[in-house]
Amino acid sequence: MGKKGKKEKKGRGAEKTAAKMEKKVSKRSRKEEEDLEALIAHFQTLDAKKTQVVETPCPPPSPRLNASLSAHPEKDELILFGGEYFNGQKTLLYNELYIYNIRKDSWTRVEIPSAPPRRCAHQAVVVPQGGGQVWIFGGEFASPDGEQFYHYKDLWVLHLATRTWEQVRSPGGPSGRSGHRMVAWKRQLILFGGFHESTRDYIYYNDVYAFNLDTFTWSKLSPSGTGPTPRSGCQMTVTPQGSIVIYGGYSKQRVKKDVDRGTQHADMFLLKSEEGGEGRWTWTRINPSGAKPSPRSGFSVAVAPNHQTLLFGGVCDEEEEESLQGDFLNDLYFYDAAKNRWFAGQLKGPKLEKRKRRRGKKVEPEGADKQESGGASTQAPLEVVREVVAEDGTVVTIKQVLSAPSPAGRPQSDEEDGPDEAESPTIEPSPRSNAMLAVKHGRLYLYGGMFEAGNRQVTLSDLYCLDLHKMEEWTALVEMDPETQEWLEETDSEEDSDAVEGAEGRGEDEEDEDSGEDSGEEGGGKWAGGPCLPVVSADGRSAGNAGG
């Protein structure tokens, strides 16, 4: 009888369990957040010394992930804000603002008084009003050792025309969180999901909020129908028909003491506003056709010129009870909401190769046929095949074709004859997760992110561009060699002063951090994206669709 009563209590519903867990997380994290609030206040005091806008031409930003990259609505500029970096011992958080001039291929650091505190895994959305505005909500701050977290619930707007920051204070908004997603829908910001984590507990969300850009008020939406389960790091984009698509994401749950099991979601939902019903929304689960992405977390998202959703990279985890292993990806997918269909992004290759073939170089036709048909040639592409099990038990077979370099490991010059001429190494971003994407004038820009090699986390600062109209090849605008990046082995004891300095990130007077920026200019080494350890904490805290 007693056992039956216990089972009934356990089965009283997910809502009660979630509310209980949120209360538990809130209680345990309050002390941690109080400690971190003091650290954040210290950094804000330092930032308060800035009293005027200062714009300084600079090298490309230092390596980072979980930042936001947004396209200016009027100018040929990209706006980079925030992010994080881990060097093996310390976690550094940023609140720097960088502007990338696309036409001039130049970076400018913009220091503005009263900026938001340092953070990562926030969301940034651009709207065209008033010469352009960047709206930022939430995100997190971490202690220098990366063991404690403070989750923001603040809302900020960057006025691009006047170069001013403004904090917008409005009650009734979402709780503190990171890894959430936010989009502009008509004259509102719609926010979904995310997570909150303390040292011992965590909670994932599937709630939906709307912020009215005219009245500056928050409202919590209660859509009808069955929506997504709680998650973070999902895809969230607005369709041409005016609905909102949610795809994928990551969540984890405790299976026993100190053992968590993660889920890489691969389901898709449509959030639709009911006609004539002010503030009434409906969830619908949809099942797209086509070449679907494999289950993954930490992917990045943007919106292509034809209103298709673009998904890049991420990490596919293979999880066992006591260990995690994953493959980092650099593939590209498009989702067409009008057709409810996924497409794999296939690059055509550079036109230069086609012209060389038409010039009639003296190449044996048989040899060319062998190479093009995948024959036994030293220059044949390498096809990697692996199988991934989705959350519903479906086995997905993934094929990735890796182009082989020329024998000398470099592209041939125009003057050099021979069959290897068209087989120069393919330029493409290395496999990674938690990178930043933005689209401007039909071109996709990809910045930074991370991957892991053994126990080492490699944080990137490279910048790539892809013409989405031509879909020929990636162009490397900023290259970096990960081998030049500093990596400090973990130690048992750290001085408190060193820890505070590490958490502060790059302040105005920290010239020694410039060495991190220089690594972004070194030039072109690339790491293989084979089996690696997973993303740090594997929580899907991608800032991928920031600004998208």
C-alpha cells in the first residue's frame, strides 16, 4: 500500500516536478549568484570609468565562442558582442563590442559607456527602427574556475545610430537563463527555452515570452497544443508565412546521483499566432522531409536570402554512463519552410577549376575519369561513413567527403601543368560548435567557435565567408593556427588575484591580452575534426542564431 502511494506521488505530473526542481535550483544557486554579483559589480565599476564613446581600429578579435554576431540593417557591417574563452585554467568573459566593416575588411573596437556586464550564451536580435537597434537578453557569467554561474534576466538595446547602450527595465519577463533563443516577430521579440544551472542542479525551460517593442512590456504566452520539451540551444526562426519554427536543441536529466544523461533533440515544431486571436498561439509538431541534419548540439543558425533557415556544424555526442565522446561537424543544411523540407548544402566548387579544365591541359582522360569517379588515385576524395542513433531510435547514416590536398600540400600555380592542377585543397571552416553566424547581402559570415582535441579545448578566431547565391566555395577572411593558442594545464591551486583577473576578460587597460588577438592573424593551420571529447558541459549553449 505504501509503495503504491509513493508511485502515485511520483506520477502527479511534469509541471509539479518542474516547479519543485526550479525552487530547488533557485535556493541552491542564490548563494552562488550573490558571490558572483559582487564580482560583476566590481567589473561594472571598472567599466563606469568610460565616459565617452571611443572607436579604435584593431586586429581581429581574440578567440571566443557563444558570442553574438549580427548584421547591421543599413550598413555593410557586422556587430560582435560578448562571448567566452577558456585557456585550460581560467574562464574569461567579455562585454566588448566590435564592428567589422565588410567592404574595408577591417575591425573597430567600440567602447561605449554603461555597457551590459560581461556575458556569453545570450541572444541578440536586430530590428531596423531608429537607424538600427540590437536587442540583447540574458546570458551567463561564470566564475574564473568555470564552476559557478550567474544567469542574467536583463534586457538591453544598443542604438546603432547614436552608439549608446540602454537597459530596458520591465517587470514580468523571463527568469535568468542562457542558451535560450529569441527572434523578432512583427513588433515583438519572441523568446523560447534556455536553461539555468548552479553547481549541483540545473533546469531547462520550454516557456515562451513576448516583449512588445512599442509598449516595452513583457507577456508570458500560453500556446495551446503540445509543444517542445524543455531544451536550450535550439533553432528558432521566423518563416515567410509568419510562423516560428523550433528545431532540435539539447537537454539533460539526472539518471542517478552525479550521473546525467543528455538528449540531442531532432524534433521540429511550429508556433503559430491564431488569426483574430490577440496573443493566442498554437503549437504543432511537424515532420519535415528531405536530407535532415544528424542529431547534434551546439549548431549555429542564420536565415538565408530566400528566407530558408541555414544550419551549420555542431557536435554529435556519443554518450555512455561515465564518458562522453563526440564528432565535431562543419556541414551545412537548409530548411525550406514553404516545402517543409531539409536540403544538404552542396558547394559547387570554384569556377577557377572549371576554367582550367576548359583550357585543355594535357591530362589523360582516363586518369581524370578515375579521379572523378572515385577511383584508386592518390588525389581521390576520402569518404567518411558513420552511423548515429537519433533520440527516437532511428539510425542515421552520415557520409562526409573530405577533399585530398595536392602532393605538395599546397595549391598549384597557374603556370604549373599536370593533372593535379584542379585538386587544390578545399578551403572550408574546420569542424566546430558554438560558432557565430550572420548573413549580409547574400553572404554568410562565420566567426569563431570551438572544438576539442583530447583534453584540450581549442577556441577559434577565424572568419569565413560563403556566397549563398553562388554556393561555390568558402573564402577565408581571417585565418588562425590553433597550435599557437595558449593552453594551460589544470592546477590544484590558483591565487585569488589571478582568478579575478582571469574572469574579468579583456578590460580597457589589459594590453597583455592582445597576444590572444595576434593568434588570429598567424595564418592557416587546420585541425582535423575526428573523434573528440564533447563540448564543455555539452549544454548546447550556442549563440548561433543571435541576430538571426
